[in-house]
Amino acid sequence: MTLYFHLTEILSIFAITFQIEIHHLPLCFIYNDNRMNEFTVSVRKLTDEELMREACESTFMGKSHASLLDLYKAEHSPVRTQMFWVTLKHIPLFISTHLLRHHVGSVPFQLTCRDDRKGGNPGMRSKIDEMVSKLKEVRNYERIATRTMTLDDVCDELEWLKDNADRYTPVNLSLLVNAQSLIDMAKLRLCNQAHAETRIVFNRIKEEIAKIDPSLASMMVRKCVYRGGLCGEMRCCGFNNTQAFQSEMKDYASNFSCKQIGLMNAVKQD
């Protein structure tokens, strides 16, 4: 985290010097760590628009002509018919924990850490015991070459533990999730108050959603955009006072009619 704050300070100076909004900079510039290079995201849609209309038609006498975008904007109950299977591989444990917080409309399936169920437990205790044993043996080795080989082995183990035995322990996570839950997740996980690396992962999820359901992706926005500029965070980052916010707000509002936007916002659009 110290590295993150130092980089943010440097980028802030860069942004002021060249009159660039720091929020316009790609996330990879704001936070870069080789531990995030290997994760993958895939999304599969399990239901279709016809099921959504069938759900609508169950609530009134007639035929539904609503589009997916119509329902995603309204967030009425039929949006929950749109189901997705999201697969995340090799994401840090703490990011998986962040996504698990969203339990309404989302069923998680996470790689176990049980060592008796073929889980992803790095076995830190046993590895440390093994390294301690090797280090104690070094004192008895007379040949320098043998000592060096043993120390190299210990260093390799320590390097491996560094990337696999803390909050960055890589895990796999699958989510059986509906459209409403994805809209709600986006409000928090695209917010600047979310961890930078969590935003990277969730932005990747949004990109994959856009390939199969662009209407839903257009509704997956951070909370201040969703609320038209209002921020409820206790530590407001100020993004809602930037040109980047205005750009995102304009893109989001373009999905709504003038009547839906309302008089005050219609004036702002002009």
C-alpha cells in the first residue's frame, strides 16, 4: 500500500503539470504489480431476453415488448431472470473476499484452502518448518557448495511464499449471479474507494459482460454516476467534481430519455 500512495502522489504531480485528470489515467498506471498479471476472467450468459419478457408477462394481461435496457434501467424484478456464470482464476484472496461480500443475487463457489480436499492452501507452516530444518543443517555442512545450494533452496521457497501465502494467495472464484446483483456490485467495486486491484478485476468483468450483454454493461457504473453526482462515502474522493465524472455521467445519461433524465439534468446535457 505504501508503494501505491507514493505512485499516486507522483501521478498527481504529473497530472497537474500536464493538466490531465488523474482519473483519466488507466488503472495500470495507478497501480501496477506483477502479482496481478496472471488472473483471467470469463463470463457466460445463461438466460435470454425471452425469459425476461415471459417474467414480465406473468405480471399483467398482455404481451411484453420491453427490451433488456428498459428493464435494466427500471431495475424491476424481471431483471433477476438474467443469469450469468462468472469465472475468475488466480485472483488474490482479498479480491475474492471483496466480491463475496455481495451475497444478494450472487452464489459464490471459491477454491477451498483445505489441505485434505485438494485445496489451494500454500502449506505455510510445513514450508517454514522445512526451511528452518534446512537452515539448521547448513551449520553441519563442511562443503561451501552444499551450503550455497541449500541456501538457494530456502531463498526460492521464501520467494514462492511471498506470492502465495498472504492476502495475495491466488484463488479461483465462480459466481452464479443475476443482472441486478452485477449492477449493485458495480456501484461499489468501480468506486475509487474500492481497492485499486479490485477495480482492475471488476472492470475486466464489466468488459466481458459488454461482449455478451452491452445493455447491462452500460448500467454497471460507480455509485456517484448512478446517483447523478451524489457521493455517500464518508471519505469522498472528489471524482464527482472532475471532467472524467462529467464524461462518465454523459455516457450513462445517454441511455435515458429526456423525460427520464428530468428537467434539471436535461438543462445540464445542453
